[in-house]
Amino acid sequence: MTPTVTRAGQPLPGGPPYDVTVIGAGVVGTAIARELARYPLRTALVEATDDIANGTSKANTAILHTGFDAVPGTLEARLVREGQRLLAAHAEQTGIPVERVGALLVAWDQEQLDALPGLLAKAERNGYHAARLLDAEETAAREPHIGPGALGALEIPDEAVICPWTTPLSYATQAVRAGVHLHLDCPVQDLAYADGLHTLTTGRGTLRTGLLINAAGLYADAIDRLLGHDTFTVRPRRGQLIVFDKLARDLVGHILLPVPTAAGKGVLVAPTVFGNVLLGPTAEDLDDKTATESTAEGLALLREKGRRILPRLLDEEVTAVYAGLRAATGQEDYRITARPEQRSITVGGIRSTGLTASMAIAEYVVSLLPGTGLDPGEPAELAPLTMPALGEGADRPYLDAGLIARDPAYGTLVCHCERVTEGEIRDALTSTLPPRSTEGLARRTRAGNGRCQGFHCGAAIRARIEGARS
């Protein structure tokens, strides 16, 4: 089956209406498209930008959560728990990097220490029974570089870090290879519903579909209003983060979490699968859904918090800073609503746990299809997929003598900071979903993400992208 991916300047395909169209190709939208690809349905995935996972999904803390601290009994708690199991298995099958580093929820004052037993009980109500309380001595023994004054911790041994980029890329690749049509550069401008069909007016023409699934992330409320509903408002919550150099990696062994508040899980220190250390995020409620810039005030706050958590971290070199926007709705649960009378499903309010829960959200959404009047038919297995080895724990191509002997391109470094080879860049540019920008290539290969931030390799990378596009 020839994959169908359309971009700006290309016509949208004709033919009969789609059975299902998903709006939004973030981690949740791509997961839903992947799940739909298992069924004999004509499915489209529509994305406003030039790449998948171009919004919230590309800028998060990349934690594979256990769901220990979700609100018990909520849909989110259930789907995070199920999603963790599904995504862990998917990652193992496809080669997505995962490191089970565990987490310590650290108490810095008596009030926080007194809260830990309640959080332990909460974890157990959520079906997670491996957590345990540590005293100050055990906490310091687990993390020798932790700041002075830590009174104790709640240990969550199954928390993990994962690659946030290859996860949605794997979903989208499997979906497209199985027949889902992906339409990029295709912002939805208007919606109309009549006679059992939705008509989508997009920046590239019109599409018709029977069932519409709104997985538009930060813009899920706007899409819902086009459908005539005004049940929630997404207020973006900005999270700024600092990425420290790989030489900082030995300073921390776990994800170091604060005791959570109503604003979120707070500022954490976490290893990454790429060998760096993250500090963040902030939690700033904004009105602008495009405000992804970092600020001096936000970075100063992170450094202040980081100095208490892991003092030596602040002496290390900073590789990068970035910011992401979470889809806060003022409700501590996902907003997944089926409207049978309108043949639509809204998947809104998917917060920072959406990466972990993505596959379970997809299964849940597909389970709602019969109630909207669409029998999806019998599912089939998707063709196996192997993702590029991006994690530091994997056998990277530049270290594989046999691979280099067969193809010397894998022994030719283009990005020296991240050890990315000519062969990897070539593979990305000729893949099912090739990048169209340096940022997209960075998410597929790590090229340009290192210490020099593309200063040395940027021109060579841009030349290769332009060559692939011509």
C-alpha cells in the first residue's frame, strides 16, 4: 500500500467521504489514527502545521508515568495506568528508548513530609503498590548529590523516561503505512454538519467525513465551538525547561519530583534518554496559545528551585532551554465526550499525562465508535515497525562496526555533538514521514540538539533538507 501524505501546494484527494477524520496530529491524535488503522475504515488525519507532533507533544518532560498520583476514580487515572502498560510494550516492540530510572517524590519541609503517607495511600488506590516511604538517610543514600534539607521521599520505582519524539512518529508511521491519509499544512477553518456528513473547510480545500474526532490539543475548544459547543476553554499553561549538558548526567539517578500542588507536579529534575538532565517545568497560565518563548523570570525561577534540589547541577553547562504549552481546562480529568447526534467525539483537556496515556486514550475513543453509529469492523494486526536508535542506551549507528562496513554513511558524522551520521539523516529524509525543517530532523535524529545547537552542523543539515525537498 502506497502511503498517502499530502502537504501545502498539493491537492487534497477526492473520492468518497472518509469514514473517520481525526483533527490534530499530536501524540494523542496520531495514537488514535494508529488505532483506527487496525480497522477496515477510510481514515484521515488532519494537521494544521507541516509536521506531526509539532505542538505540545514536542516539548514536555518525557516521563512515562505510573499514574500513582492521578485523582483516583477519574478517567485519566484509568487511562494513564492502562496507557503505561500499552506504551511500555509498544516501545519494546518498536525500539523507542525507555529508561526505568524510578522517581523520588522529595519532601523539603514538615508539611510536605506529612503529606507523603497520603500520597502513598493515593498510589495504592490507583492500583500502584510498589511505592514506599524513605527517610532522610535513605533518600540521601539514593541520591548523594541531592540538596541539604531533604527530610524524606516517596519512592516510585516504576516511573520511567521515554523519547517523546519517536513515540508519536511511530504511531503516525504505522497509521500511514496501514492506509490512513495524513494531510499536513491543513488547518481547519470551518465545520458544517448535515445529512450525516461533516464538511471540513481547510486551508487547502474541503474534506468530507462521516465521523469527526477532535484531538486538536490547545485548539480543541476552538474546534468544539465550530461544532456548536461551548463546554470548556483551554487556557495554555506554559512550562519552561532547562536542558543541561551530558556531563551532568551522573549527578542524578532518579526523577526527582516535588510534592504536587493544584498548579501541577511542580519543578522536577529528571534524566533524559538522550543523556542530558532536565530542570523544570514552570507552570504559567497564559492567554496566548503561541507563547512558547522562554523568559528571564521563568529561567531564574528554575535555577532557584534547581539549586535547592540538586545544587551541583547549576554549575553544569546549559545545552538548551525550551518551553511547551499544556492544555489546561480547569478540570482535573480528561474531557472525552461522544456526541452521537452529531457523529463527533471530542478528546480535550489531555494534560501532561497524555504521552503516557496516548494508546489507552486511542483504545477508549475507538470503543466509543459504535455508540456514534459507526461499526468499525474487525481489527487486524499492524505491520511491525522499528524506530531509529536515538537513546544513549542503544547501540547507536556510529558505534556499529558491522553496519558501517556495510554502509560507510553510518560512519560519517554530520552532527558531532550528538554523534548523528550521514546514514541516519539520509534515512530520516527518505522515510515514510520525512521532516521538512531542521527542527523536524532534530526530532528524528537528534542532529543539532547538542552543545553547539547546530552552530557547526546547521548549514550541512539545511543543505540536506533542501536537497531532499527539491
